[in-house]
Amino acid sequence: MAIPSSMLRVLKRRPLSYTVLVLFVLDRSLSMSEPKTYDHRGKWEHLVELVEKLTQRLSRSSMAPVFRVGFVWFSDDVYVVEKDGKKYFPVVEGNPALSAFRESLNKNRPYGMTAMADALQAAGRVIEEYIEDKELPSEKYVTVFLFTDGKETKRTPEDVLEEADRINNELREKLQALNPRNRIGLATIALGLDADRETLRAIASFLRDAQRKVLEERGLLNIVDPPYHEKMFIDAPQNDRITKEWEEAVRRFVERLSETAVY
Amino acid sequence: MKLSLVFYDRGVVETDTDKWEMIDSGGEADIYEARIAGKKYVVKVFTQKQTELAKPVERVAEMLSRLVRLRHRCGGLPQSLLGRGFPVAVGAYRDSAVLVFRYIEDFRTLADIANSFEELRAYLAENNLSTRISMARDVLKALACLDLADVVHVDVTTANTAYGVIDGSKWVYLFDLETAAIMGSEDYALAVIPARDAHYMPVDSLSLAGIELKAPEPSELPLPLIPSRLPREYLSWVLWTPIWYGFQLASFTFTGMGPFQGLPAATMDYWLEIVEHEKERGYEPTWPPKAMHELGVLEANEYRELNNIWTSLGEDIVKGMYQVFVIDVAEKRRVPSVSLPSVIGIR
């Protein structure tokens, strides 16, 4: 049966009542090439696989059209993945987010040190762009996932706290000025015992009750911020080696937090 | 492990769980595909916690008995409740409740379809107008029957609606009914807050229109739906949710798009402009509302086309949608002024 062309035009316009920005801030320092993993491949390769899987899962989520996904790589310097002037991408209709991420890999292999504060600053700029994006409805949610196995080497841990504070407070206020429902969350994942776990825990946002409930129901709360289970923080795997179970739990944690950004 | 399942139509059947294949796993339940007595089924094994909290077997039994009692009022049970809505067998796996559903071939959710333009196009092409009218009306009838039975299904989303084949015919099927609450019952309390549906204008946005309505906090669940004890803003949320989402689901089933489609962004801010315009002019109920054309969100030919299509769904439903989405919002009603059974004409 032929579908009227004007109906197709309306169908192609996808009005959304809200969007969710999922922003991955990814460590590509030299230590990320260490094979401290269950299959002796580098941590960087595992991180790439994890982000690929997550981006694919988001594209299959019932909420898929609302997601916008961005990527910030960091080591000595910071690289914000950008394509056609955009710094965050949809996951439906061919998953442009996944393509943009894959295209960034060659330029972002492990090297150098850990400019974490710079990375958070760059993440803040991406969030600002998202807040100011007039093409999207005013109801906007943001979750930043910071993956690192290191300590700040370019600036100071205080600078990391300051940049995170800007995301958690200044940008949250800006976001909520658009719509009081809007929310922002910063989740941190330590990829090794050498990570500055204290700072990572300090900068992580507190879990909201609804998120904690979902994580509890999914059997994930035990790996989140033990023993308090208060913050969006996942500590390094025991024995400093990424196991299959740990990796799977992190994947589910990121997925759940992305989907519950609106709760 | 050997497991005994009680089928409603053929008594107790023993099955070997080692041969089940897990297809999905969530916090509430694991989902398996299983071949039982030569036939394929979908088996839902609830977590122990969910079994205790939600009593899924007892809950669906209570719902089914209520629906069967009023089957004559519904004119038979709607097909969209049968595929994945009510189980054909129940059992217990260790301490966990087990529900067995008919297998749906070529299973996709309406959300899967709406997320991909190609899938959507195929859905519209393979179901002619009269089939889509029948499916959309059946979905509304199913929700109306639940309403008559005091069953409050708040999770009426495109992700909880299957599209596929049973017994050779394609249809849409509501699922996750076992999470629906029963109004006035302490035993079958509200146990879920619906997930946000990417394709829907959320019911919570009605609060931006000045309607005092609020979703319960997840920490308050399970929440018995006893009207005299519910805070008023929760009661408003409970009464608005099934009809607000029900019309949106019917709209997706019928046209593959939401009732607010065409707006630059489907938010209450944009919608209020339409509502105010309609209120000022006092137009006759129609869908899409005339204001969508007059305010320039739909071109004249798009408006005419959509108006023709929606009119074919039936004057009763168009009137109901207009009442709920336009008039009741303009009047900031605490609860909708019409019910699904009254719209469908079964009350």
C-alpha cells in the first residue's frame, strides 16, 4: 500500500520531548596499553570494546531516539570527537555515534600521561554546547562517564575537583534554567589500582534514590561505591586485573545509569 | 531440572529447564524460549524478590478472573491482551514464579519499529488502513477492559507492545501486564513506575500545564492504590496515566507516529500553544487540532492528509483524543473527563 508522501514527511520529523546526552571521557594514557585484563589484551582495547558495546546497546534501547552520545579522549592532550561540526551524535538510523567513535580510534591509541582536568574542562564545553542547542527540546539530561586508570599529571588534583565541580554545579544550574526537570550526573570508573580513586570518588555525583533502586534490583549495587553505595563510582577491579565479570558489571552499570538519567 | 507447569487447557505438563534458551535478563525476570510438549513458548521466570513483591501469578490470575467476569461487557477479550498479556501456564521454579506465554513469531516491539524509519515504512506498508484501524481500536478496547476491571496498567509503552505472528496472523500484543496494579487492592499494589517512552509526551509533563499531578517516588513502591489514602497528586497521576499513554499507543499502532508528531519538539510548552489557540477559537473536535496547521507546525497538505487518516479511525476516538489532549489540558482537569470505556462505548 502506498503511503502518502506528506505523511512520510511528517513521520520523518521526529519530535522528542526530551534528550539524554551520554558523554564518554576516555583515558588513552600509555598505561592503558598494559595487558592487565583477563585475556591479556590492553586495557585500551577493552575500553574500546566496552564503549562500542554500550553504543550498540543504547541504539537497541526503547529510549534509543533520545540519546545523544559524545566522546572525549585524553592523555597529554585532549581530543573531542567531532564530525560535521557536531560533538554528540544520535544512535538511531545507522548509529552515527558508533561510526564517529570508530573513526576516532586510530588517532587515539595509548600514549602519554593523564590530563584529567583538561578532559573534564573539554567535557564541560561539550555539555555547554548541548545546553545551548536550540534544535533539541529544553528537557535535557546529561550523564558523563569518566574512565581512567591514572592520576592527574598535567595540572593538580584540585584542578580536577574544580572542573568536576563546574560540571556538577555551574552547568547543572545552567541546564536547570532551561527546565527545572533537567539533571546532570558524573560517573567515574577506576580502571586500575593506580588510579586516583579518592579523587574519582570525590567528584562522582550522588546516586538518586530511583537509580539506587534500579541498580539494586539489577544486582549491581554491590559493585557501586562500596561500602557506602552512595555515589556513581566504580572502584578498580580487585587484583588490579579487569575480569570478564567486572567488565560486564560496568557495562550494565553504564547502561542503567544512561537509561535512568531521567528518573 | 524437571519443572511442572500447569496449563489452563491441558493440565500439568512436565518440562526440562536445561533445554530452555535464555533470550533476555532483567532485574525483574529472566526470559527464556522453551519447547514444551512440541510447541514453542516464551517463559518468564521472576526473581525471587519480584515474586514476593509483585505476586505475579496471583496478580494475573486476579486480573484474568475480573476480565472474564466482565467479558460480555467487553464483547470478548481483545486479541491484543491474549498473546503476551495473559499466560497460558504457570509454575514455580524454586522460589520464583514462572509464567508461560504463547510464542510470537517475527517478534518486534512497536518501539523497535518506531526507532527505524525503514521498519516503520514496512509496518505501514504491510498493514493496510483497515488492519491498522482494527489493531488500534483493539488496543484501546484492551485498555478499556482493564479499566473496567479496575486494573491500572501504567506501563503502556511502545516498548511493552509486541508486533508479530500468532497462529498465522499478525497483530499487536500488550505485555508486562503482570506489573499492573489493581485499584482498591492492598494485595496487588502499584509496583512499577513506567519507563519514559522516547516516543511519548510524558504524562508528568501535564504538571507543566498546571495540573497538580506527580508520579510516586520509586522508594514508595509498592503503593496500594486505595483512593481515599492516596495523596491527591498521586491519584491524579494514576488516573491520567493509562488514558494519556493509551491514546498515544493507539496512535502509534494506527499511524506509526505519535499524536503530537509534527510539532518541532513534542513538549508541553509547544503543546500549550496549540491548546490555547484551540480554546480561543472554540473549534470542533478534530485530529490533528486545527491549530497545528494555523500555527504553522503542519503544512496545509500534511494537515489535510493526517486529518483524513485520523477521521478514518472513528469519530469516537478522535473526539476522545481531543477531549483528553486538548480540552482537559486547557481546563487543567485533575482527572480526565472521559474514560476509555466511555470513549469505546462499552460502559
